[in-house]
Amino acid sequence: MPFSIFDVFRIGVGPSSSHTVGPMLAVNRFLQALAPHMGRVARVRTDLYGSLALTGIGHRTDFAVKLGLLGEVPHLVDPASAQGRVDQVKRDGRLMLNRERSIRFDEETDLLLHMGEVLPQHPNGMRLTAFDEAGGVLLARAYFSIGGGAVKDEDEIAAGADGAVQDHDEPCPFTSAAELLAWCERRDCTIADVVLHNETRYQDPATTRARVLEIWHVMRNCVERGLAAEGVLPGGLNLKRRAPRLYRQAMHGAEGKLPVEFAFMDTLSAFAIAVNEENAAGGRVVTAPTNGSAGVIPAVLSYYTRSQPQAGDEAVLTFLLTAAGIGMLYKRNASISAAEMGCQGEIGVSASMAAAGLAAVMGGTPEQVENAAEIAMEHFLGMTCDPLNGLVQVPCIERNSMGAIKAVNAARMALMSDGSHLVSLDQVIETMRQTGVDMQVNYKETSLGGLAVNVVSC
């Protein structure tokens, strides 16, 4: 299945790409299908299953569903006014379905969390059903949030499961890192060049460049907002925002406690934590490739552009196009859904992408870039997803800091070699996939194991 850059990077809102962005988009797709029957709709029921039910409240899936029913989409919704609109639905017991039809809405009967049930197709499943005034079903569809904000309906999931042949009509099709490197050698070009060339399947190069720079604009603004915002994050953990203080310490020294050389790590951590505190607060972020791991790539790219003032738009494009190419490999050959892979599929993938992007802008060969991506992921294999209270806060926010630091180290290690290495990126991606399959469900975004239970019980 071909992927666009913008299947890897999506503009949305926090706190979760799979549990917030995906469900909102699923509702939007349902409303489009429901359009011929809109004049007869009296009620819409949403049933959430698996991880969407188990961690849905902490991930604000209920909030996202209601926004979707109101006609909002992730890349356009105003985070500042969203809460007020959802609160009004609760007060009135009614909502304006897709901005055009007022219907009854009672969360106790119209938004159901099936904690003990999982739809067989995917851990992140939901079913939407529209009824007329007499209770007759107008339309019922199941959707699956497969990671990074991507959504498939039941027919699309079934087609994939049946092993249907996918049409690869990209100019330089690749399904593995080996094939990607072969294209680079054949065309005497970089990974970013291949990815940009393939994007002509969707739009012209000028439009692609403009959209990628828009992604960077949103990322950079998210870093800046996070570095300035103080206070306590929502959700009940009473977690204080730390990014502004960390950044001040990085700029002015941590009271002489550490050598000045550590300022690099402090700054990188501040950038990563700034993004994910914004995500936890429901702010506008870029899934990179998920919301839970949204801070790694902006942190590394922000640090690079600030430390290299001569780095302009071309460097940003090279970084993000290269990172997107690596992200496509994980989406094709494994998964970026923590409900399937654990956190290795989120933080591990984002670190792998960031390491590749950094190696590319620092002059690495395609082989060194591939090596950087492999090194980064190799040291996240087996990482579980065990968020406290189902919130994308602990340990998720700090993991972005660790991911950014590991990404930089991976890029440096790769650049200090000649690109030859024993373990290939394809092998490490397959290892990640197998590890995710073998991982117990308690450790895959269910909040049923790990820190999610031990911290609470201590």
C-alpha cells in the first residue's frame, strides 16, 4: 500500500492520535456516509471497544467522538473553544449533528465503553449506529483507529486481511529499506529525493514542499507554546508543566550543578517535553508519527535548526522527508499503534525517524541514514505502553525526552561509521513487529499492567 508523507505527519490535536484524532476522523467518515439519511436521523450511538474503551476516558476518546459528531475535524478544530462546545452538549442533552441537524444525545446511552470486549479486526475498534425516530437503523459501520490518526472501516480492514494485492503506482516503489537504498543507488540520490519523487503521485513538488513546511510551522509553534505555558496538566494526576523551567535552566545553567556541556541534553529535553505537555493539554500538535511520540522529531529538528543558523528550508525538508520515508517502512511492515506494538511502536519509531532525519541533514549517506534509524529502534525493542490512568502523561512525556536524546546519539554513531553494520533496518522492523505480537495485551495501551497498576497500588 503506497503511503503519502501526510499519512505519516498529520496536523491534529492532543492527547492521542489513535484515541483522539482517529476516532474524530472515523466519526467524520461515518457522517459523510450518513449524509443521504441525515434528514431522518434521531439518534447516533457510538460503541467503543478494546483499548479505545479501556483508556478512552484518559485519552479523551469520548471528547473526540462528541467533537466529531458536531462536525469537527482534527486539523481544523479550535482547541480553545472545543471544551465549551462539548460542555454545552452535556448541558442541553442535544447536539447539532454535523452542524446541520439537532438530535438528542445522552452519554449514558449514546456513548458506550465496552471494557471487556475487543473487536477481532484490531484492538482500537468502534461502531457507529444511526437510528431514526422509530428506532430503526439507518446506518451502522465499524471503524478501526490503526495508529497515527489513520482509520480503516470494516471493509478496508477485511480487504487487507484477505491479502488483497495492493497497487504500487509510485515512481520509485519500495516496501523495505533494502529497496529504498536500491533506489538511492540507482538514481544516485538521497532518501529524501525518493520520498519527494514518490509524492508526485498525490500532488506536485511545490505543493508538497509547502505542506511539509506547514508541518514544520505547526511543530515549531507547538515547541514555543510549550516552552511558555505554565500550570498543571488536566486529567487528575496534578502533573505540573516542566518545560519552561527546564528551558530556563538549559539557557542559564542548572545552578552550576552540571558542566555546561549538558546544556545540549537539557535543551533537547525541554523541546521534547514542551511538545508533549501541549499534547497532554489537548493543544495542536503534529502526529510524528503519533501524538504520544509527537515531541521527538520537533525536538531534534528544533535543536538542529537553532544550533545551525545557516540551516534553511531545504534542511527542514530533507529532515522531514527522510524521517517520513523511514516512518512509511514501519507503517508498511509493522505498526505504529501502541495498542498493537506497545510503546516501541511510538517512541521507538519516532526516535528511528528522527535519527534518520538528523543523519541526513548532517551529510550522511543513505546507508548511514538507514544505520541511524536501525540503531535508534534497536534500543527501544520491547518497550511497553503502560500509561497511568490512561493519560498520555506518565511515563509518556518523559519518554519523548529520552527518545530525542537516543535519536541524536544514534545519528552520531552512524555518522562515525562507514554505513556498514550487522543488523539491518528491515531486520529490526521485523523484530519490533514480532515483539509486539508476542507482548501481553496488558502492556499494550490498556493501562492493565506495568506502571499503570504498580504506581497506583503503591
